[in-house]
Amino acid sequence: MFDIKNKNIIVTGANGGNGFCIADGLLKAGANVIGIDKSFNRQDIDFETVTVDLTNFKEVKNSFDNLTDKFGTITGLVNNAGVSFASDTPYEDYDIYDQTIQINLNSVFNLTALFCNKIKDDNYGMFDPNKEWSSVVNITSLGASLGFPNNPSYQISKAGLDQLTIAFACDWSKYNIRFNNICPGYIKTPMTQKSYDNQLLRYERTKRTMLNRWGESKDLLGASIFLLSNASSYITASTINVDGGWLAKGF
């Protein structure tokens, strides 16, 4: 049920903490993994890599076309790439707002649309209940539904991504494609290292979880394999919270 062997799967943001862990884990589970990022500087990458600016649609389309020529149909997509820029003047930093929306939301729309249209063309636009489903996994955030200070562009982008998942699921299920979210809690990555190193912030965020710890990038892998495999074949337009119980916790 959880078999993803020989599936062709793209993971964006694959040079970073969560993206690398997901891509590397999928590779070790037998998938043909293509990691996409603006640059790669790791020495421990064994999967295929493509360097591309996700905000440049022409570059993305050319890279995607080259990948489908090489691998055939891409049957899995993990939209993990994202940025976050907290600011003391978040309502004046228009460049930050634009960059965040472009990367966290617009680039996901563009790449996912290419993915969907390729599957539609390969399947001749026909739904076949006996055909294996393709799967898109979007990495959202606690910020999609909760308030956090001084970062409105990030919250807007992740809330939009949450709804984008539902929109795609509604329109593309007829082409054997499923769409779901993984919502991480506080995961220790290079992006969150500053907060983790602050003892007060680390303590406050640790106590906010039911499991009394921060997450690790590897905690996202199991949910990713589940959603990319046939084990989740009747699940679409849903969210798996990998947050240690953060969203559900009251007092």
C-alpha cells in the first residue's frame, strides 16, 4: 500500500532542510526523485537535481518539459519550496510581500498546472477509475490558519496555498490526480535555527505542543510517502497536521 517504487516525483526546495529530507527519503524508498531548487550546495545529494528559479515561469516550463522528456510522466509532486521574512515594518516592505507571494503561492500554481496538464495530455483527458492516481502534496504552515506577528505576507501565502490545494482537487480529480496538504509545526531547520537557538522562544514553542518537542525534518517523510502512495487513494483536499498537536492544543 505504501509502495512508491519507480514513481517519478518532483520535490521543490530540495536543497533545504525539509525538502532535502523528503527528497532523500523518497529516493531511499525507491522513487525516482527530481529535486528542484535555485541552487544546490550540499555534498550528500544522490537524487537528480535541477537548478531553476521557480518564480521564472519560462525557466520552469523549459525545465519541466526537459524532465518529462527524460523521465516520462511525473506522477508525484511535493511543493515544498518556500520563504519567510519576518520584519519590523511588514506593511511597508512591498518587495518582501511580492517575493513571498511569488515563491510560496504563484510558483506552486504554475508548476502544479504544468504537472496537471501533462497528466491530462498523457491520459487523453479521460478519467479511468482503474488507473493509478497521481498525487500532489503541498507543504503549508501553522500560519495558514493562526496569527503570528510581523509576517503577514507569509500567512497570506500559506492560507492561499491551503485553498489552492482544494481548488486543484475540485477541478482535477477527473484526471486521476489527488491534492493534499502537510501542515508542519515548528520543525528544526536552517530557516527556524534562529528561533531554536533562542532559549525562551524554544521553550515557549516546545510547551505549546502536546508532544513537548520541536519536530525534525524526518517527521514529514512518513506523511509524504503516505500521500504519494496508494495507501491514501481515497484522500484528497485534506490536510495532515504534523505539528506535535500544536493546532489542537488549548490550555
